Amino acid sequence: MPPAALSFPNSVAGWLAYIESLHPATIEMGLSRVREVADRLNLRFNYLVITVGGTNGKGSTCAMLERIYTQAGYQVGCYTSPHLLQYQERVRFNGQLIADTLLCDAFLAVEQRRGEIALTYFEMGTLAALWAFEQAGLDIAILEVGLGGRLDAVNIVDADCAIVTNVDLDHMEFLGNTREAIGFEKAGIYRAQQVAICGDLHPPSALLTHAQQLNATLARNGVDFSVTPQATAALYQDAQGTLLFSQLALQGAYQWQNAASVIYAVRALQTKLKVDTETLVSSISMTQVTGRFQYWHHAPDIILDVAHNPHAARALRHNLETIRAGGGRVYAVFSMLADKDIPAVIAELHSMIDVWAIAPIVHPRAAKLDYLLSCLQPHVSQDHIHCFERLAMALSHCYNKATKNDKIIVFGSFFTVAAILQCTSIDALES
């Protein structure tokens, strides 16, 4: 039963605590409940919509799109997940976090209309974001899929353009244990006769088949558009011609593949929202995202990366290969959630890392310290593994052992990175 009118929360923290209690499951796939509440909210979606799904790269892709359309002068809403430090990061207007008062109003609007329908945390948050967007007079909304695509709450919205960044193994308990099964789920965000983009250079056939059956207008990376990184730039090409880009602020060659999908999307939507070439090029080149191979400190370098599955670990490995070429040791501050493929992530990265400092994440789904240790031991000698109660202690240990030429990579989860971002200052790490 919903609380009495006078007992509704009056703060974001209060609302978050309340919505966590609404549904017994963290995740429940399906759209019927969310669609019913959206109808009660009378959501009309009178703005252009780009939906972004995929195994990895969704946050970076959304950030590029958000910056492009904001810099072009449009009213832009962006909904992403998860957040690092505060929930308000999930809902943004023109790059700025949603105001607490509007977020509370949005939660209240959803709560007053859901009636007997139980909503998960993510579903409640998605509907609240869409309600807030409805009040803002947007030109465009950029929506990040939370999990999968076909049955994700975001998919109640019919996108004018849908991007699947890539397809790999993650969330297999919900999406299936093959790339084909997962590809089918992710292709569910495509719509008939609307722009559909696949950024994966080797997509599963199930994604291609599903897009064809939906009669979506599919454009494939490496077929209909491409990007070729060069020494100091990258060349993008599609049927409309070529564009030359300077190096990205986002680190990693894989970010060029995300950028390629973004460029194609913006150019495909030019008749609806025009963006000039200069704005497109400069916005993509300057986009940065917290926790995506982000340099947080220098000498020694501390790098934050939310990589939390084998696909992301392979991308991280390529970046570490590059920085190891400069000499010095690589330290890892590492922790993951227990439901992730920890052995596969370690198998990808153990040869790139000299010293491991591990600690548990503060989260109900966190992997326990002894399990992290057992996953490392087949690959790493015991004297190169150090165990700590807290991630801040693990980072402090690495920071005080590292020389100015060494690197410290913090990775394994959004929660791992968040724990380090909560450290008050680098000075506090010094012994």
C-alpha cells in the first residue's frame, strides 16, 4: 500500500529509500507494468528520442550525443544508469543534474499514479525521468537502456533512432548465455522504419535478423559507416562523405567505434535536428565521462575505469598495453560484484598488472574478499596480492608504494570507482 498523502518523502534520499522497498526484486523484466503507469501519467513523448543499448560503451555514447545536441543549442534530456556518487547524475538537462525539487516532484507523480502496481527501483526511476522530461519542453531525449533492451523499462518509448553499441556476454541470467540470445534482446530497441544502428563490427546474426524482421532501417559499423584511427586523428566515412576528427578526450581505440555510431546517428537525424559539422566534430572530440579510463591523478597516474565484464576487460587490456610501454609498474585496486564473471575478467588482465590490492565493495551483491582472492590465485603469486578491508585502504597502499612513473588502475565495477571518488583528497592517501 502507498503511504498516506502526508507521509510522502520530502527529500531525494527519502524517496530513494522508499522506492527501494516497493518491489521484492531488484530486476523484473517486462514492460506491461511500466507501460500501464506511463499511460496513467499521460506521457506523450513529444520530442525526438535516441535510445542507446549494448553491453559496453552506452554511457560514453550517451555523453557524446548529449554534448553534441546541447552545444547545438537544443533542449536536451539525458537518462543514464547507474550513477557514481549521487542519483541525480542519472537525469540531466542540458548537461546539468536534475534539481532535487523536480526529482522529488517526479517521484511523487509516479507514486500517485502507480496505484496497486509494484515497480522496481529502476522502473520507478525511469518513469520519474520521463515525467520530468515531459515537463521540460525538450527537443530531444537520450535514453540509456538499463539491462538488455527488449524488456527494459526504457523500451516503452519508441525511439526515432536506436543504437546498439556492441554485444557480448553479461547479465546472462536475464538475457541468455550466448551472443546470439543477447543480440536478440538488444535488437528489441529497434523500431520499424526508424534509424537503427549497430556499432558492433561482428554482430550476432540474431540481431541482424531481428532488425530485418522489424523492418528497421539498419546501418552497420564497418559496412554502412566506418572510422579509421590515424596517427593524430581519425577519418570517419559514410554515404554522406568523410569527416576528419582530432584525438578524443575519451581514452581507448574502442571509443572511436562509439563515436562512429554517434556521428552516423546525428547525420541520419539532420532533417529533424540540424547540427553543423563544426559542432559535431568539436563536441565529440571534447566529451569526457567519469570512470572511463579517466586519469584522476598524475605522478603516479591513478586511472579509474568501470570495466566490469570480459568485453570491457579486453578494452582495458588494450589501454594498459599502451601505458605499460612507457615503463614502470602497474598496480591494480580491484573489486567486483559477485554476480559478474570475475575469473574471466582476471584472465584477461592478470598479465598486465604487477601488484593487486583487493578489498570488498560495500554492496549487498559484493564479492567477498576470500572469493576475489581465490579467483586471483591461479594467475598471480601470493606475494603480489594484498588484501584490505576497504578500497580506500587498498588505494592508499598502492599510492605509497608507487613511484612517479608507476600506474595505478582502479577497476572492476561502478561501485569500485565510486568508493575511490568518495576519498576526500589525494593528501589523505599519504602515510
